[in-house]
Amino acid sequence: MSVEILKLALKDKKFTFGVNETIKKLKLGKLDHIFLAKDCNSIDRDLILNYKKQGKINVFELEISAS
């Protein structure tokens, strides 16, 4: 499921790279899905997962590193 969503986002060019820009859009409610790299720092990970718990976004934790 997450692979298909990621492919669609890349195809439609509707994606954001980087923690700062992602957090900004997350707070503004402009995101539906987040693909989280396994090496995301714990502060940002906790913030993103908190939004997930509130039911505001779908978070897919990937087994890849951002670097």
C-alpha cells in the first residue's frame, strides 16, 4: 500500500523533502501522508507520530535512511 502511494506522489510531483518543510506543511494541515526514514531524529519523529495518533495523517515508516 505505501509503495503505491509513494509512486503516485512521485508521479504527480506532489511531495516535499526535508524535515523543516514537512513540519511546516504538517502544522498547516497540508499533508495527507508522510514517509518517515528510519534515521529521522527522535524529536521530529515524536512530533510526526503525535499527529498520526490524532488521526490527522497517515505515516509510513520506511526501512531506508535519508542519507
